[in-house]
Amino acid sequence: MKTNMLIKIAIIAALYVVVTLFLTPSPYLGIQFRFAEILNLLAFLNPVYGIGVIIGCFLSNLNSPLGIIDIIFGTFATALSVFLIGRSKNLLFASFYPVIINAIIVGFELFFVLKLPLFLSMLQVGIGEFLVVTIAGYALFTFILKDERLLKILKYNKNKFQKL
């Protein structure tokens, strides 16, 4: 990978950690508005950015009260989400991947580790993800997709299946 891309991946990972640990009031429990989850949508612009999001999620989850379960499965949920987002051709549709995947996986984590009600946990996580990623993230990335300068900086890859 080019040095420029590695730097962007590192910046994304660091941004995810800072936003999660310092700007999110409750990033680990039932009702979580993990604002850093908006960064998942960067994979829509360029799938390689998903690497930074996955690394940032992993590092953030090292601080999780759910322990190793969240480090493994929470990071897996993010990895699966950005993988699917990176292959999507529709931004709105792509924004639902983290909502559904995190609602299921993190909902089960909360159920197994903290003994919280399964359906309620899934619903709470899903609502938080929906508000952050689908509502706020979609609005932000719709704006980004209209700005040619930003797209050039982010190296928007219109043909995501082509080698980057």
C-alpha cells in the first residue's frame, strides 16, 4: 500500500478511537450512540478505509466492560459491516448493514455477558445505530458525494471491484 493510504487508515483508526472514548457518553451498553460508527460509511467511498474503521473499533473495544467478547465479536460486527458497505452501490442501503449487524451481534453480547433482555438489547443497539449511521451518516455522506474536492481527497473509487 502507498504511504498516503496507510496514513489515511491510521487517521481513521485514531479518529474512531478518540470519538468513541472521549466524545461518546455510553459507547458500550444497551443504548449506545457510538458516533464513530458514521466512519463505517467511509468504506462506501473506498473499501480500504474499512481497515482503519476495523482497527479503530478493535482498539476502542479494548476498553469495553464486555471484555474479550466485545473485542472479538464487536470488532467482527464492524468488519462484516464495512466489508458489505464496501461492496454496496447504494449509500442508503449500505447504511443499514451496521444497524442490522450490530443490533444482532452486540444485542447477543449484552444478553450473554450482562444478562440484559435479548430483544430489548437488539432494539436499543439497532435504534442507536440507525440514528447515528442511517440518519446522521447518510446525510453527511450524501453531502460528501456531492463535493468533488472531498471525493478527490478521499479518492472515491466509483468502480469498487477494480483493484485500488
